[in-house]
Amino acid sequence: MTPVRRLMQTKPQKAMLRKQLRTALSARFRCTSCSRLQAVLRHAASGGGPERVDAASEAQEAKAAEQAEAQRRLFQASAGAMSLHYCRDHGMNSISRFLRKITIDMSYSFRHWRRHQRATRHLLLWTPSKILKSDNIRRLIFPDLALIGATSSFVCYYNVNSDLVASIVGRSFDLALPSLLSLPVECFTLTSVALGLLVTFKTQTSYQRFTEGRSLWGLLINESRAMASRIMARVPSSTGILSSDVADGKTYAIKLIRTLPVVLKYHLTEDGCNPNIEIKQWTSDQQIRQQTTAALKCELQQLWNPYDAKQNSFTERLVEADVANRPLYVLHELQHTSASIFAQPTLGGLDAVAATEMDRSLTTFHNVLGACEKILRTPIYTPYTRFTSRFLFMWCNFLPLAMYPVAGPALTVPVTLVTSFFMLGIEDIGSRVEQPFNVLPLWQYCQTIDQSCLQIVRHHDLLEQSDHAIGEDDLHEFDWDVESLGSYVDPLATSHKKT
């Protein structure tokens, strides 16, 4: 039995022994990445020689580096931008991808609000660059507006050359065609009211879903901060406990809170907001699941230590194929940690009141997960959506018949296209925000939760190292004498008093 296999079979618990083994293997085989080092350990433990490492580990290492680089580029692109153009369909050509991109608004800062509310915002929207960047124009120009433009052009051509067309078609097929294709304007005046109500109701319903989705992620951010702060403040670190499991569970629970938004992001979107995942039209659900699992595992390696046996075991169990609902798995792991470790006052954990607050936060997490799944799994009633789409598309295609007698052949096509663009644009916005998680910057929300948890941990460590006790000498009584306030006296009140 080789020394490496003997060390692996004994499963040492001390961190020093694991560190020595890791250092020795890294120095001997020049392994610099976590995935490659794990491959060496698995290969040595299985009985193979440490001189040969499976080639799949190198591919896994390259894939992990590629995923990390894609995430880094996404964070850099969204750092100072007001919005980001994102396309999830990677199976089309570059032109189609450019036309089908959607706009995702980033988290706004004070600078973004100033740009958003500047006085020249209406004029700047009509510059050529802004028009080309408008996702409404890009998404509607083909095939919707192209087909409506073709219909309008055909109506104009037929009406201008009606005698020529009638003579050719009538002589060949013996048909009696009308001399002018037109409809009364009253037909569109009466139906426009009903069409406007249908489109407006759908857009409002979709925007309510968008608002609810954003509110749920806001609730997740707030409750994650509150729970992380409660754990760091209430659960003791080293003093006052009778078991080391309480101190270890404290760190473990914080990692679970940081993991929850990441797995929820992959649960609510097809690609997990990872631009490096290639989803083509012929990609199967199993292949998508494999790609998202690999990308999720790469992100989890930034939160969990792959060299720690317990942490690595959790990440491996989390990405297994039989785990269908990963956010629920993380919540149950957090619930188990709270029930078995934190809710044990005899071991130095939480009292009954604090343990109840932990359960309340976990219930809030479950409610957020269930509400997000409700939005994802339940669209707006599809017969209503399809009827509105049919009604709108027929209305726009028949519109040239009413515009030709009024606008003539020169203005029928542009007037029809502009009117159809505004009507179809309202419906397209409603269709996009109907699934809110595709148009929300979920990766920024995950980053917010992660940074908040790290700030709470650092602040707690700082508070434990310093003495923040307040004595009686530090408590000053506020002097309510008006004359002692000096420059803080309200000048209006002073002048009124003199008067």
C-alpha cells in the first residue's frame, strides 16, 4: 500500500495533515487548480499511480476557467452600465442574435438616475445610435414589421395598378376583381377601443408579475441580511459553548445563505444568467441540465472550500442528478443546521425565542421560493394571450386598406408601419416582462447578498476584537437651550421672535 493510499484510507480529520498532503501533492505534480488536485487525489485513492492523471480533469479545469472568465466579463459589463443587451438563444446567426436581444436594466446608482432624468432625454432617444440600440425596433423589424410592410406595399401596388392587374388576372382566370382594395375607417375606429383594452390589460398584468418578481428578490435580499446578522450576533463563536459544532455550524450557515441566491438564479432561468452556456435550438433538456450543472459547480467553488471534506461533500450532493429542486435542498440543509445545532441551548446555541426567529426566516425563504416558482410555472392564460396576438396582427395587416383612401400610395406604407410599431411594441413589452426573471439582473442581486454577508462577517469580527462598551462619561445630555445652539438656530424662527 502506497503512502498516499494509506493517508486517503485513514481519512484524517486534522486540518494540518490535510494541508501537508495537499502541499506535497501540489509540489510533486505541479497541480495549481482545485479541480486538477482533486483529480489527483481521486486517482491516487482508487489505486492508480499518481504519475498519470485523467485527461478529463484537464478539460474540466479549462471549462471551469472559461466559466469563471464569462462570469467576470458579465460583472465587468454590468458594473457601470445602465442596461445590458442579453440574448439567450445562441443557436441563430449573428444577425438574428442582434435582432432578438433583450434589454436588462442594471441596478441603478445616483449617477444612473441623473442620466435617466436629464432634460435632453427625449431628444437623445432619436439619435441613430439610440434607435439602433432600441430592442423594440430590433425585435419587431423582422418578421412582424417586414410582413406588415409587404402587405401595405401589395395594397398600394394593386390600387395604383388595378387596371393592369385586373386585365391580366381577369383574362387568364376569368375573375372579376374590385378596382380598389379598401375598407371603411369606421371598422378600425370601433375595434381599436377593444384592441387597446386587450393589449393594455395584458401589459398591466405582465408588469404586475415583473413587480412581484422584483419584490420577491428584494425580500430575499432583506431576509438574507437579517438572518446572517442574527446568526453572527446571536450564535457564539468560541466562548460560552460546550461543543465545537456550534462554531462550525455558524460558518456553515453563512455559506448556505450565500449559496441560496446562486442556486435560485439557476433554478429560475434557463442558463443561470451565464453567457458562456450555449443553448441551441436542438439542444436537449438533458444537455442544458449538464451545462448548467457544470457552471453552477464552478460558481460554488468560489463559496465552498473544495479541500474541506464536509464542504466538498455538500457541493457534490447539491449538483447530483437526482436533486431536482436545488434551492429547496439548500433550505432544508439550513433548516437541519438550525434545528440540530443552533436550537440547542445546552450546547451554547440559541434560546427558544432566537430559534423561533430562525424558523421564521426560513419560512420566508420557502415562501419566496414558492412564489417565484408560481410566476415561472404559470403564464397568463394562454387563450387570452393568443387571441390578443391574433386580433392585433390581423388589425395591423388590414390597416393599409383603411389608410390608402386617406393617405394615398405615398404615405400608406410609412403610416401603417409606424402605427403597427407602436401597437406591437406595447404587446412585445408585455410578453417580455411576463417572465420577469429573464429581464432582471439576478447576478447583481446574488452579488449584493454575497457582499452583504461578507460585510456582516467582517464587522462582527471587528466588534469581537475591539471594546465597544459605553460608559456613563460617554453619554452626553442634549442641551436644549436656544442660545447655546449657535448657528443651528432657525433664522426664520429668530426673526419671527424679534418681530
